[in-house]
Amino acid sequence: LQMLERQVVGGEQAKNKDLREKRKRRKKYADERRMRLAAALRQADEDSSDWVLLKVYDSIQEEVRAKTKLLEKMQEKLRAAETEIQDLQSEFELEKISYLGTIRRLERDLLLFQQLLEQAQTLVRRDCNYSNLEKIKRESVWDEETGCWKIPQPVLQKTRLP
């Protein structure tokens, strides 16, 4: 009976050494993989108890409590992220409004200066190089180092008749 039992308990392949070695290797690989996964989960978020998902529980109530606590932590993180997003959006809106106000102010100033130039251009003598504003614009150069325009000096061009 014992001899028959030994043959039946392991099945047909009970005495196959290769099969036993293969099972041991599979089990060892699965254990190593489970350990690496648990270590990676712990390392990913030390303060979070995500690794609690791999724990074996004594009762269903204990498992429910642990997972409820984990759910509450995740919901708190979600709420914090949502408030951060809202803060960033409101900050962006305030900056946008500020930039638009600056642009409007600069456009008004530009219009004022253009109108002043048009009025003052009629007062400039015809034999001065400043009588032609387009020419002055073409000859002006922006200097990156000083951050200002280099404008040609006013010159009076006296023409003498032969």
C-alpha cells in the first residue's frame, strides 16, 4: 500500500528528477520576483503603505480597514493635488490679467509717442535729417549690451546753390 501510495501521491511524474528541479526553479523565481516587487513598492513610496496590498491578513475586516486607510490617504493626496492645480490656475489667471494690462498700457503709450512725433515732425527744419522719420527708423540700431537704441545724431544739411 505504501509503495502504491508513493507512486500515486506525486502522480506519474513523482520520480522524475528533472520535473522536480524545474518546479523548484519556478518556485524560486516566483519568490524572488515577489520579493523584488515588494521592495520596489516600499522604495517607491516609503511613507505610503502601498505595500499593504501584498500583506496576508488574518481577517477580512483587517484587510478592509487597511485598504480603507490606504484609500483615505490616496483621496487626501488627490485633494491636495486638486487644490494645487486650482492655485496654479488662479495664479496663472492673475498673471495673464497683469500682462494684458501691461500690454494695453504700452499700446496707449506707443500711440501717444507716435502722435507726439507726428506733431513734432512738422516743427523740424527740412534741412535736418530728423525731418524724415522713416529714414531715422532704418538707420537706428538696437544695442543688446546697453538695451537701448542707437539713433543717428541730428545733422543740418546746408545746401549751397552754385
